[in-house]
Amino acid sequence: MNYTARVISLAKKEANVQRCDVTIATRNPKTYYLLIKILKALNLEFVSCTPDSGLANDARVVVTTKVESVDGANGTVVLVEEEPDPMTASVRIMCAYFGISNPKEAIIGVDPGMRFGLALVIDGNVIYTKTVTSPPSAANLAQKLVKHLDSLFPESALSIRLGTGSRLYSALFLRSLGELTKNTNIELVDEKHTTIPNGYTKDQLSAILISGRPGRPPSPKDTRLTNKRGYIRSLRNLVRRLSDNKKRMSVKEARKVLQGESSLDDFIDIDP
């Protein structure tokens, strides 16, 4: 299974305009700017045009807004909001690029730690990757991905595979998932040999590799934590780092988080 992101190459010549892969077709300058950021993050090359341009008709994937229209497009048209959400737009664009319409399986791989790597892999294709800074942020993103995938592919199997390399952060992630743990297939995966250099960040690559390994279902003991000194120190460092040294967590407060008597959400901000 090839998990390496595919880089698209476009060739447009004045005398012979060839069929391109991704085209941004919009007159809205703000939408255009935001879509450029999304496509660059996806490592996709693109051209741009107005919705009524012939170039849009020849593109493999045409990205435009819901208030604009592209007539006669031969490729897949992806409609986005005028201020597109980066995650949902990225998933839809990549699914269109890979021709995914009725996938067999979607897997969200999660690499827990002081920084969390998340990767969405659909039928062996890497669709979306992101690094976030805390267990609540990772759980929040996983919840959004699950909701979006349920709306896009309601008939497809969906799983979250969570690495077990960090006992502390995998437990806090499971706690932050809340009700999602009851309605979604979740597997705990051995993280050995998941760190291999590549074009992704270390966290994202580990998440991609985790997504390709079957695991075991979580049990209640997987969310239980003891008052280990290392856990307490790690939590206090996390709060201090994420707040730029503006917040402090006491040893007593850290112990309450470990025992499940309070939530880490009370001490940190969730990534957007």
C-alpha cells in the first residue's frame, strides 16, 4: 500500500492547452486566496480561471463556490463555501482527485504524544494529515472528520486507529472523544516501527502507518491513569507550553486530571 502523497504536475502552453488536474474557478478574491492555501497544504499544483472559462471545462477537478457555477465541466466539480473550511474542503478535493465516490473503508490514524499526528486514509489513499497540540484538539478534529465522513460516505466502514506509544496521551485522547467511543469503531495499535523519514512530519507519518495496522478494541483500563511523576510533569509542561508560560497547573490539579476528576480542556485552548 502506497501512503506517499501524490504530487500533481500541470502543463499549460499557449498554443496547446492540455487537460489540467486541479483548477480554481472563482471570481471571489478571498475564496481564491483561501483555496490557494488549502491546495498548497495538499501539495497539489493548480491553475486558476473564471467559472465561465474553457479551462474549467477541461480540468480533472474543478473547485468553485456554491454561488458560482461551471457549465460543461468534464471533471469532478467540488463546491465549497465562500470561506471554505480547510479540513472539509481538503477531504472533498482529495476524494475528487483520487476518484473516490463509494469507498470501502476510511481510517483515521492517530499518533498521540506532546504533539498529535492525525491522518485520514481512504481505500489506501492518504486524503488528509494534520498535526495538533493536545489531546482535546486531536479528539475535536477526529470528531469533525467522523461527522464529515458520515455525511459524505454513510455506507462506508469507518475506524479510528490510535497508537499506544504514549500511555498518558492515548488515555487522555480516549477520554476527550466522549460519546464517539460508543458509536465508532476504535482500535488501539502497537506503534513499534512506525517512525520512518518521509515528506510528512514525524507525527503525521506515524499516524499514516498506524492507520494501516489492525488493533484491539479499547477497554476501561485504557483510560485509567495513575499519579506517576512523569505524567504529572508532562501535563504541567504541556499547559505551560501551550499557554506560552501564561498558565500554570499545580501538582494537585494535574492529579485531578489524571484521576478523571477534572478535564484538560479547563487548562488549554483547543486548536481551531
